[in-house]
Amino acid sequence: MIKPDFTQQVPEDLGTVHFVGIGGSGMSGIARILLGMGHKVTGSDLRDTDAVATLRELGAEIFIGHDAAHLGNPDTVVVTSALWPTNPEYLLAKERGIPVIHRSQALAYLTSKRRVIAVAGAHGKTTSTGMIITGLLGLGEDPSFVNGGVIASLNASSASGSGDLFVIEADESDGSFLHYDTAIALITNVDADHLDHYGSEEAFEAEFGRFAQGAREFVAISSDDPGAVRVGKLLTDKRILSFGRASGSTVQLIDVDASGAQVSFGLVYEGSTHRAKLRVPGEHNAINAAGAFAVLVGLGFDAAKSLAAIANFGGTERRFELHGENRGVKVYDDFAHHPTEVSAAIKAARAVVGDGHLITVFQPHLYSRTRLMAKEFAEALSASDQVVVLDIYAAREDPEPGVTGALVSDAFKNQAQVHYVPVWDDVPAVAAGLAKPGDFIMTMGCGDIYRMVPALLDALEG
């Protein structure tokens, strides 16, 4: 993991831009907008993904694998914090004196002349961002946006609009969400995470406080999440719109029915109750909708029309996403990688599966997170009927002795419901063998577990 050099001056004209890790959700969204602006874009990534294919169709030149020869002669290089410091393209760019800027600096460059709506939080950012974008489009606005996932109804994670609003998912993992000139901040929750970077929960919350305090117009913030409540107390001279179940919330969530494939609920705002049924399941999505609603009414849009527009949101990629069905078993994929997210995703899936069983195939993400939260992961995952635990997706971290997926499986109280399968190729047969018609298999994690879906469907057929 590289330490971003935020002192690097961003060029006034980015010119030809090379992305190291161009297929990532945030990176690909920025690259797409730059292509639309007429910039020449090149890049590299480890795998030839759908995002890479889309960018190629739009005119980007992309190499698979990281090699110094792939750098070419760009004017600017864009990187992420997840990059290894030994990356040959990164090293060569530094050696040649080419400006190397962090992804967040490139995004700040794009948003510099717009009113920025920045969505931050440990969970729910991508969905909440998608809901705000969907709502604005439904209200007749034409915002620019860069989201952390593909919005299903738009088949895109980014776009350049003609309006003055620019909606972004702001990443808190490395503190880069402080680099935007934020007009409106939405904080979905402040559940402790990324402690490998921040060191303590207090430091994590303090950074969210700085992010919210920097919002020029107003802050929409959860009234239910304890961390968010503590952050709210740090703010001074701010217009604050709170949302949640708590009485006294600016937007109060009531009458949530998350028992089926669509969640319904009511929102009380300025003495009136507005009701909606979303096209996605789960109580957590009702909460996300309340936050998006707070942003829209805070901007001055009509309350009833705002909620009706949000209700058209059809989900984002890798959030309880159905990939196929074989032998009567449906296979879903979900991005959840923190115990709170895992719990919410499983709760939503159980409401949809009905009398069937839920088999969760979980890939832990990061050694540090697994070491710190193994017990919490086991508790959240145990709401499934059966769980298959893989080994850890390292991402930006080096291995830690003794830290494997077994830490999670060993923490289960009921060992009969968990199966630790460290060999990737063995997992599909194990998961398929646990399933019968009417069941769901759900892959889960923010690593590369989604790549197992085709093998799971094949294993079910076999």
C-alpha cells in the first residue's frame, strides 16, 4: 500500500492520463469522464474485467498486468492507495518526474467548478449515492457523478452532466474524502473501520468530523448510528439534517416492513408522512433512502416528489445482485465486507429466500480487519444457515503470521454450520453440495470472490 503524496500539485491540464489500476470502481469512473472530456486515457489492471472492456470501447488503451513498458509517455499518472510501492509503472513515473496524483485528487479536479454532494460512511455509500443520483434524475436534474459501483438502471458508475451538482462517493479509508470542496455532506454511519490507517476509533470519528465541518451548505447525518451521533456533536455552526428512527430526527423513519423482496416504509418530514416501497430489499436500504431524501429536501426539492424519484432506484452492482439460477438454486453476490454490512446483507437475503436456506460464501478482506473483527464476523455470518469461509483477500496488506480465514470459522459457536475451505477451487463443490432447490447461495466480500459465481453455477449443474 502506497502512502499518497497529497503535496503533489495537480496540473492545470491533465493532458494524457495513465491510470494504474484503471479497472477499479472509482478509477474507471474518473477515466470514463476524462474520456468524455476528450483526454487520451491509458491504463493497466491485473484483470480484463467488464469495466476494462467498457473503457476500451470508449477509446482507452488498457494493458493487462503491471509493467514499466505499459506506462508510455503520459502527462499525468493517477494511482490509488491500494497500489503496492513496488509497482513498476508507479516507480518509473516517479523516476521520470511525471506528476503522480491520487485518485481523490483527480476527482477533486473534475468537481472543482461544481456544487459537490459527497457521500461518506463505513457502509451504504454506494447505494446512498445511487439513490441521490436516481432521485435527481427523476426530478429533472442532470448531475455529474462518480459512484463506487455501477447503477443498474444507468449501466454506469459515472457520467458528466450539464447541471451544477456533482455527486460523489467519498472514500474515508485513507482520509482522502477531505480533499473535496464539499457543499453538501451525507454521512450514512461512522462504524469503526480502517483502523489500520487511523489507529483508533477516536481518530476515525475525528476525521469524519473534519469532513462534515468542511461542508459549505449543510450536513445530512444519521441520528441512529452511535458514531454518527458523536460526530454530530463535534460540528459547530452547521445546518444539520438528521435522519433515522430516533424521535426528533429531521427525517424520521417509521413503519419499516422489510419482510419481502421490497422494503416499504414511511418518512416523517416537517409534519407530513410520505410513504414508499423500494425496488430493493432490506431495512438498511430504507435507512439509505432516508439519507438520500434528507439530501434532496435539504436542496429544496419537493418532499413527495423526491421520495417518489428515489423509489425508482433499482440497485447497484455487487449489492445483493442475482447472477443466475441452476437446479432451483439462485446465486447472488454482495460486496459486504464489514460485520455490520454482512449482518444487513444476510438479513435482507433471508427475507427474500423465504422457506429456503441461505448458504453464504464469505471471503474475508484484509488481514488487519480479520484479526480485529473475527468474532464479530462469525456472529454476523451465523445468521446464515450454512457458511463457507475462504482464506483472506490481502488487497493492500502483507500476510500476518497466524491470520487466516480460520480465525473467522473457529469463532463460530455452532461449528456444524461453518466450513473453512482455504483452497479456492474446492469451494464451489462444497457450497453446491450444501444447497437444494429453493435455496440461495450468496458470495460475499469486496475482494475477487465475485469471480467464483460462474464456477458455483457450474457446480450446481454438476
